[in-house]
Amino acid sequence: MLNYFLTRLLGLLPTLLIVAVLVFLFVHMLPGDPARLAAGQDADEAAVAVVRHDLGLDRPLPEQFVHFFTRMVQGDFGKSIRTGRTVADEIGERFMPTLALTVTSMVWAVIFGMGIGIISAVYCNQWPDRLGMTLAVSGISFPAFALGMVLMQVFSVNLGWLPTVGATSWQHYILPSITLGAAVAAVMARFTRASFVEVVQEDFVRTARAKGLNERLVILKHCLRNALIPVITMMGLQFGFLLGGSIVVEAVFNWPGLGRLLVDAVTMRDYPVIQTLVLLFSLEFILINLVVDMLYGFINPTIRYK
């Protein structure tokens, strides 16, 4: 397993290089002049040219990429055009709120999603199954920004129970985490149901029931382990989507996280921040997939790594 892990880890390098090239080209294709935005709308062309030279934007694109990539390998991601602070500092203070919101959303989404999926599979084509799948379809169909505004209107404006913006207490996490995790819970419920329905029909499950084992033991011990492989894969992908896709939710709730930072950076054409954030999100997806592959061996010992 160690050799497999190291091989996969080394395989990240060419992937990250390709992502870095694509991100660099994509960012420089964005409309707008960051030098003009940094200098101010009232600045003359001479002042804008000075700012452009200071930012290194007057160099040829290949030279700019080599400069960016060389610094990135050394751990230097440059300075924010918008604030003048280092990109590492900008991302460092925004990372934990996003991670905490993502973990909170993922925990309740997995618990409720898998619970609804298992109950729907056990009571397949009965009223618990229909109710659970109706909730799942509703969770997938309802847009996150609309759900967030409805929750704020009901629980913050009308009832006054929960705060709307900020991240200073556990109450601030309730509405954003529900908004962010609703779609994930719905996907987990449908995926878990499909996986369990397939496993429940296997011969070993019928054999376990024929031996007179308790139904709860059959479901939790015999079915759960075999049904978790595809569910774990989906769980890892959904966690990556949550971590990198919280932009809308953070904008709705004015959450001080990476999503809001990315929106501000795109607005100001803050190239260093945009490039670093997109690379960070890509690295997160790659590492999550690697962790999911490693979990397979613990969930199902019959899987061997070569």
C-alpha cells in the first residue's frame, strides 16, 4: 500500500503542472485591466503603465508564467493586487472558516443522507422510501442561493432565532451549513439507496437472513460494508465540491471564507489570488481522491494495492 501511495503522490506533480498552465492562461483571458483597477479609474495612462510594470504585467506571457511557477515551487505565491498583502496571508485567514463550514455541512449531510438512503432501501417501494426520495429530489432541485434566502427570511427575519451574517459563534454555522449541505445530503440519500438495494439482493444477504440473524445486524454488518465502497467515492467527491463550491453560499451569508475571497479577487482581477485559489481547489480534489482510494482497503480488506 505504501508503494501505491507514493506512486500516486508523485503522479500529482504533472497533473498540478497542467492545472497551473490552464489556470494561468484562463486568468489572463479574463476581461479587464488589473493595472487600471489597481491604479484607480482616475489615473492617467502614465500612472497605469507604472503600475503595470510594477506588477510585471508588461512582460510576455511565457515570461510571466515562468516567474509565477518558479515562485510557486518555492512557496511564494506573490502579493495580492487588491490589498498588497501576501497571498499566503490572505488565504490563511480565510481557510479555516471555509473548512469549518464545509466539515459541518458534510457531517450532517452524510448522517442524514446515508440514514435516509438506508431506510429507503430497507423499505423499498413503501411509504418511507417514497418520502425519503421526495425529500432527496427536493434537495437536489432547490437552488442553494434560493434556499439560503428562504432560510434567512424565515429563521432570521421573521422568527429572529438565528443570525444572518458572520462566523463568530456556532449559531452562525446553522443556516449556511444547511444551505450548503442540502444538495449533498440529497445526493448521498439517492446514491446510498441505490447501492443498498443492489447489495440487499445478493446471495450472502439472503444466507444471513436464512440463518436467523437479526435484521439490524444483517443491515449494519453485512450490507453496510459492501455498500460503502461506491458511497465513499461519492462522499469524497462531494466533500471536494463543498470545499471548492461554497462560493454562492458564502456570498449569500457574507461568510468570511475562500469563496468570498475568490469573488472579490475576480472582481478586482487579482491574478495572484485567483491563480492560487484555483490551484488550491484542484489540489484538494486530487488529495481527496487519493484519500478515498486509501480508504477502500480499510473498508473492504479484499482490495489489494499493487
